[in-house]
Amino acid sequence: MKAQGLKIISMNVNGLNNCIKRKRVFHFLYKNKVDITCIQESHFVSRDKHLLVQDKLGQLFTTCNVKKTNGVLFYINRELNPEKIYEDQEGRILIVKVRFQYKHILLVGIYAPNTNQKTFYKKLSNILAEVGEKEMLWLGDFNGVVDTKIDRNNKRKKDSKEGRLPGILQRDLKHWDLYDLWRIQKLDRREYSYYSHRHGSSSRIDYIFATKELVTKTEKVEFLPRVFADHNLMLLQLKGGFWERKPWRLNDYILKDQKIKEKIRLGIQNYIKENDKEGIAVKTVWDAGKAVIRGLLNQQHANWCKRKNNIQVQLLTKIRDKEKELEKSKVDRKKVQQELAKAQQQYELFLTNELERKIMYKRHNFFENANKPGRLLAWQVKDHRRRPLIARIRNKGETISNIRKIQKIFEVYYRNLYKNTQIDTKKIDQYLADMKVSKLSESMKSDLDRQITWEELNSAIDKAKLNKTPGPDGFSALFYKLYKEELGPLLLSTMNQVLQTGEMPESWEEATIVLIPKQDRDMEQVKNYRPISLVNNDYKLFAVILANRLKQILVKIIHGDQAGFLPGRHLSQNVRTVLNIIEYAEQDPSREIALLFLDAEKAFDNVRWEYMLKVLELFGVGQHFRRAIGAIYSRQRAKLKINDEMTNYIEIQKGTRQGCPLSPLLFIWILEILNIRIRETSEIKGVRVKGYEFKGKAYADDLVCFLREPLKSTCTLFEVINKFSMVSGFKINKEKSVFLTKNLSNCDTADLEKLSNCKVVPRVKYLGLWLTNKNSKLYQNNYDKTWKEIKGDLENWQRLQLTWLGRIAVIKMMVLPKMLFMFQNLPIIKGVKVFENWKKDLVKFIWNGKKARIAYRNLIDVKDRGGLALPDLRYYYEAANFSWLKDWIKLDNKKLLKLEGHNLRYGWHAYLWDEKDKVNKEFKRHIIRSSLLTTWKRYKKGIEPKTPLWLRPLEAVLRPATCIEVGTYEEYLVKERGQWALKGREELGLKDWFSFYQLHDRFRKDAAVGFASKKSELECTFDRGNKGLLSRLYKFILDYNLADNQIKTVMISWARDFGRNIDLEEWEYLWKKGFKFSLAGSIRENMFKMFYRTYITPELLAKIEKTEGGACWRCKKVKGTFFHTWWTCNIVQEFWIKVVKETNNMITNKVKKNPETCLLGLFRRRISAGDEEICQYCFVAARLIIAKTWKGEEELSIRDWRDKLGGYVQMAKLTNSNRGGNNEEFANKWRLALGYLEKKTKVDLMTAIKGI
């Protein structure tokens, strides 16, 4: 293992065939003691590469062209254990893996062409998708520049983008998180590596790109003089000494090995049996157990690696022995040569198998997850620099680019941030002494204090998300899922001990803090990063259980003005109030109102622990829960992770951990004291509407205050906040706190700014939305801006190698969430034109600018009806509208409705049912009311054809100001002889006859229309609660609009081709089960393309091109219709006969050759589930072979079909293993099929899949 630094040189030599030049280059490299040399343009052919061997320079790796052009080679110090991974045939790409400082580094040598660069870099991208590593160095001659402004000097084409590296490379650099080493160190310096005499220009086309960790280890990178060709040499020096080992982290991959998994299980059981005894603290047993298990895992991992290394050593020893034997042997040399060749083949096969195993897992990931919503697709389309390299920081007016200094600056900053300033607890007591809060009832105390149950722990483990970065102890969520039966009882005892005694495992005190840059902020400022704590998974499980309990309590005692992190509350409630306040002020110029948006300075990080515990005591929290919180917030420490390196430990003395499930709940509980103070301070004048006062809304630390008499109220408000800040640590950043004002004079506005030190602005970003003092600008500032960004993203994603199914998945993952956020918070769109425009953009993206092959109605239909579940933005918007309309229908949220309907002449139900907006024109002069009512009218007659039982008749006829508590028709009516009748006055509880007469008159009118016999589907949807409401409403609206789409045109076409009617039950079986037998994107795509008949046939192509003919491409005799091309063509029929025959040799229940089974997977009679799955794989493999040879240029090969089927079996086995399936059951199901395939292909597939 090489402990010194690495010296790396990249050089374009423009040919090494000249003997003298070659010796000069070798002498230069040897003299400079270079560890890794990458040479481009060697101009050597394979037969002459022995001339390049130089043992003093290291092991040679080379890729050559057939002609004396191109050529890339590496000389690599043998101490780095180099291993060739890939070489191309054109002499342009060479990939070698080395081991340095306990890490594998992938070296990618590149000599890019001048032309067809997109094709070249696309090829490179595909190669690296299979062999890429976490740590990489790309180096060589890229024949293009990153930035035409500073990487090129050409006076004639100063602003030209010619010569810029293509977008696919730029995207790959982002995907792999690679950085330009020279640019990072040299910042804005202009220096060039190549001079073109022909164009009279200089440019920097030689690069070294490195992953983030290698950037932090870079000591020097510079250009050396041009001594061998017209390119400068590039020198890179990586730091010597052993790099800091990264914290231990469980490699989940080894837990796929069943033997290792069981050994770990046995080790855990033995440890607990020997150590979980009386007299030993449970917390000690738990923490020590993690150390023991970590050692056991390391041992198993080492043994696993050792087994592989032993095989490699044995093979190499055998090769060396045979080589020596060959040198000494005088007879039987041919036999020894044969044995040597066999040993060399065995060694190559071993290396190939190891590489193929890794590639297979990567291919399986693409096989199963490509082109569908998930982590893989998210990786393809997202910007991967969520935690980018922090390359420079401004500190005290100086720009720092030294990585070590940057780390030190952050460490000092956070050490000071988390240092607590002492406060006398008596001051906290005095501040809280007169507070009137809703104390916890005895049952609430009991719920928080009771012992943690196995059910709670089991639920927390089951819901834990996989593939999340673990805390400092390195144990993943998968580890706890696999061993919950063994670890659960001890972990449960540990948790209950924390509750009972406040004694917590020391490992729970630790965290790793990662820094996430804040959106739209200057990344060179230390304060503009958000610290997120990665806590250990065992602690997180404990925190999740406490948080689940706490949510149920806080939702009852925290005022409705706080909308953050509590069940049933949503930030749309805050936005809705803000918009209504602005509308209220807009109606009357005499209403002088200021909306103050407060910005909290490091809100979560400044909370005093002493204050937090006092607040819990004030609310009457029981002693056990307080002990648990006290244990968590008494001693903490953390390391910062900056540029993938750890700092020293920092003592945490204040703040709630962002990343801990308890943190946001504790924070809003603490902040509730301030909210109470504001509500109870009469000198702070809120906006008064019909008996209700609106002073503010909060979403965690995002506070907005509504101030009447702004000048007086603002002074008092800041006094209240300052008193709260002194005891809690909560601070307001006045530089970022701003006002929106309504109806204030210029003079008052200036006074307000001067008095408060907060700016009055024309617009403000609140909870991710741009708000202005006129709601008329909302669409322009939010929807226009968001869709412009989405259109830009669609254009970028268009370049990715995605199928149309993949593009639909991208829309679900990346477009829908952004638009849903808008729809749920800003229901202000009236017409449908904008949705049509959006639909055109999305359809264009799905079909890559070509004509759509599947009708839009089928795309948006649900999967259980054969649709593809493409989100329809208009229907989602209308569903969001109905979620707001729920308040108008249910009339439960009286305070909000008084504000939203401050100027109404009639009750809400009069506008919903009686269309009183035609009489009261003011109703639609309100941005929210107008758009919601438009949506309601669009659906009213269809979803409520008769008078609904939810209608409140008296609310509709009485004026809002005089409206009494009124009931619904469901409460007022009774069935008599099968007819609805109105109850008597006394039974209704109406004291005055006038109201009864009004009700009776109303009843007669509504009875003429008729009453619904039961609750409408809409009301039932509302009654199921707020959780999942939007999804239910979307399905309700989708079903309503697609009621006539169950029988699709293609179903009729298939029935005509098959010569028989296919029952709807058969189609439903296909949609619900047949389409879902495999998770693979390519298989699912083929099934949809077959069902919707989207393949372009000769007949269709002739119509498109308006030419005669259209004969089948294979038989060239019959018109190439869809059914002929796939089935009746005699050449295709011969192929299907072979496929069905071989398929029947793999299953027990034989199937007949018929088109519905082979083309769609519709079985005329039910067969066993296992046989049906095998048939589906067989027939989809056959269809893909037909599709691959679509134009008949290649013959339909049964051998290709077997190969494809064999690949599917391996992928299916991987899917089964990854999902915890029973491997024995899988082998039994496929035993007959595998036996037959092995016999035909001569490949031991059973052994292959057992090794997976």
C-alpha cells in the first residue's frame, strides 16, 4: 500500500513512434518519479506496443487503433495494484482501477475526437453507467472547453460557443459530482493548454476532473511547459500520508449473503445471552453490543474479501509455477504451454466474473427501476450537487479557497453558534409565571409517560426508510429490519430505561452534521448553510416513537394559528388566510394594514435547553417524558462533515437537532409561548373581521403578523418578541424581516421602516410562494415562473435516454409535485386554456416532439383500467379546489369563512346551490371565491343532480350576520312511506315560527328538484378525513370525466383480430395482474405498446409517407397490418411455433399457441401462477426479439430468444433476493425451465442464479 503522495501527469504527445522522442518522454517521466502517467495520441498499433513497455515507469495499459492514430496509455506504479476495466477499439477510452489509501480510484483516460463529440461522450456515459466508481479521475485531451469565455482566447470569435464541450458531458460531470481541479485552484485565472496555429487561438482543452474527496486531497495542479508536442503537460499531486479513514459504515451488500446473515444473527443472540444480565446497565449492554456486532461484521467482511483474494493468489501462483516450469522444461513443452494457457484463462475468467457480478447488479437496477419513479430515475434527472463541494468561502473580507482553512472556518463558526450563553433560570420562571396555557390532562400525561411497547417499536422499524445515510455508528435501517427479532427486546429495554431514569446510551449523544446550502443564497457565506444532523438509527427509532405520541397531544393544545408539522394541518391554511387578509384590505381603502413577515435567525439552533424544559414543565408534562427529553438535551456532540471530511468534535449546548424527528415538534411547542403572548397582548392590534381577530399565522419558525394601526402595533410586537428572545434564545433577523402594506400613505410607510428597521417591499417569498400587496399579480409571480422553470427542465430531460414510460415517470416525480404545491396553495386559475397549453408541453415531452401514439384519455386513465396514470394537471387543480370548497360545504371553519366571506349578502350554500353570485356581483370580486365557484359550477349538475343532504337550507336563506346554528337536510328530513318529509318544528329545535316557515318554503322548492337518497360520493370523500384527501378527490374527478373510457378502441381492434369477443373480466385480469408480473421497465413498455398497438407497421408507414405498397417487411407478399406483422406472417408463425413448443417444455400446464396468449398474455384457461409467470417471460422475450428484428433485416433466432430469457431469469432472481423472497421457492418454480434452458444453451444457469 503506497503511503506517499501521488504524482500524476497527463500529456498529449502527438505520436511516440519516433524512437528518440519516445526515449525523451520516458527519461522525463522516470526523472520526475511519476506514479501515474496518462498519454494521449500514442499513435501505436497493437503489434508494436511491446516497444512501450517500461518497467521503471510502472505497469503498462494501452488501447490502440488499427491505424497509427489516436491511442491512450497508462503507466501506473505497481504498488497501486492497477487493474484494467475497459478499453475501446478506437484508441480513445482507457479505464483502469487503482487502490490508493484504502480506496479504489477509477482512472479514465480520454482522447476525445474533434467531430461527433455528442456520440463519443454518449458512449462514455453508457460505459461509466456500468463501471463507474465513487472516486474517479477523468484526465486527458477533451478537445473542447468548459467555458468559452475564460477557457479560450480567440479575438475573432469572442462570443462564439463553438468548441464548447457538449451538454451530455456537462450533465455527466454533475451526475458523478466531478470538479475541474485546475479551475478550483486557479479561480478566474486565464491560462491555456493548447495553441492552434490554424485558427490563431489558445484554449484549455486538457483537463483533470475529480470527485469531491480527491479534490480535498489535491496538493497541486498546474500546467507544465510544452516540451513534446503542441499541448502543455498537466501535473497533479495528491497529498501523501495516510488519508483520514472515513467513519465505519455497514455495507448492506454483505447482508445479501445468507451465510453471513445467519452468522451475524447467531453472534447477536450469543452476545445478548451472555451480557443481558442483572447488575449491568442496559445502556452499557446496548452500546457495547453495537461495538461487538461492528467487529463481527468487519470480521465477516474481511473473511469474505479474503476468500476472494485467496482464489486470486492461488491462480496467480499456479501461473507463476507454470511459467517457471516452462522455462526449465525441455520435453513436453507443448503440454506445459497448454496448462499455462488454461491457468491464465482461469485467472481472466475469475476477474471477468467479479466484474460481471458488479455489472449484473447495476444492470438489474436499470432492468427493474429504469424509466419508473424511484431513486434511479431521480438520480438521472436531478442536480446531484445538493451537497456540492464548498470550494471557496468569504471570511472577514477575504476569499478562502484552501480546503483545510475552509473546514476550520466552519468549525469555528459552529462551535461559537452552539455555545450556550448562561441565563439565570429564575428569569425564565418569572417570564413564564403569568402564562395561561392549555395544560395536559391526566390521560395526555399518561400517554406520554407510559412504557414503550413492542408494537410501537415494531411499527417504527417497519416504517424506517432504507438507503438513508446512517449516523456516526454506521448501522443502517436495513440492519434493524433484518435483526429486529433479536435486537428488539434489548432496544426496547434501553428505550424504557431512558423514559424511567433519564439514563441514555452515550452513542445517542452523537451526530454527524452535514451542511445543505440554502436556496437562492450566497454559497460563499458560512451562515447560508443549513446544518442537518444525521443521528444514529437506534436513537431515531426512539425519537420517532416519542414524536408519534407527541403529535397526538400537540394537535389538541397548540393553537390553530400554528400549521407546522401537526396532523391535519397544512401550510395552505396560512396562505389562504394571508390572501384573504389582502383581499379584505383591497375592498376598503380605509383599512390600513401591514403584514410583517418575520425571519428567525438560526431558529432551531438557538433554542435554550433550560427554557425548553421549563416550557414542558409549564404545560404539565409528566416526569418520565421530561426525563427522556432532559436526557437528550443535556449533553450532545457532533462532527461537521465538510467536503466529505470530518472535523473535530463540537460540543452542542443549545438548539434542537434538525434531522431528529422530535426537533420540529419541540420547537413549535416552545414557540407557542410567543404566539400566546402576541394573541393576548391587546396593544398589538390584529385585523378584526365580524367578531374575529386575526393577529398572525405560523408554520414552525415562519411567522407572519397581521397588524392594524401598524406603527403602534409594530413597536409593541417587537417588545414582546425581545422579551421572549431573552429567555428562549429565539432571535429575529430584522435585515430579512419585511412588510407588505395595504392602504398606507408614503409618509406612514417611511415611518414604519424607520421605526422597525424592517423594509417595506412590493413582494415577499412566503412558504415558497411569491406574495404581493395585490393578489392580481399572484399568477404571474408564481405559476408563470414555475412553468417556465419546468419547460426548461423538460428541454434538458428531453436529451436523456428515456423511453416514453420513463418520461411519464419523470412527470410524476418532478413536475407534479411542483404543480401540486401551487394548486394546493393558490387556487386562482379560472379558465382551462392554460391547462391545454401545459398539456401540449407535456405531451410533446412524452412523445419526444413526435405525434402521440396513445390517446391522452388513455394516458391519464388509472392502471386498473389499462391506463398509464399520467397525472392530468387540470383534474389535479380541480381536486385541490374541492379541498378548499370543503370548507364552504361543511361550514366547520367559522373563523376562516367569516374572513373569506366578509362582504357576503347570503350564506355560503346560497352561492353553491342557488347561484346567488348572479345577484351579488361582489362575490366574484375576490380572487379565491371566483376561481373556486367556477370549478364548482363546472361539476355541480353532474355530481349533485338532486338536492344534497349536506345542504343547510336555513344557512342559504338567512343573511350571514343573523345566521343561527343551522343543520343540514340530513338532520331535518325523515323518510315517510318512502318519501322525504320535514320534521316538526319542536323536533327540529326551532324556537321561532318564522324560521320554520322559511325552512318549510325552502323544503317545497328543493323537493321539486328531488332529494338525494343517500350521502353523495363527494360528501363521503370529504368524510374520510384530510389524510389522502387530495388523492381521493383526484380519483373522484378522474372517474367522473372518464366514465365513458372503460371500453377502449384498441379492445375492439383486438377482438376483431382474435375473431372472438373478450370479456371485460379478461381485460381487467390483464390490467390488474398480467401487466404487473414484472417490475422491469422494458417489459412493461412492451406490454403497453402491444395493448395499444403503437408499433409502426408497413401499412401505417405507407399511409404516413403517402406511398403505395405497405407489404410485410418479412414475407414481402401480404399487406403488413399490425396483426399480420405480429402473428399471421408465415415467417413469424414459424418462430411462434418454436417458442410455444419450447415454452411447453418448461412448464407443467401446457398452453396452446393462440394470439391472445402470445401477444397479450391473455390465457383462455387459468394455469398455475408459477407457470403463468414463466409463460409471460417467454412470450415477452419472443415479442422483444420480433421487435428487435422489426424490419426483417435479421432472422428470428430461437437462440437469441433463449439468451434473452436466460437474462430475464437472472434479473428475476435478483429481484426475488432483493425483496427478501424465498430463494428455494424461486429455484423450485424455475427448476424445469432452467433444466431445459441449460440443456439447450450449455450454460449452467442453476449454478449462476444460486451465486447471485
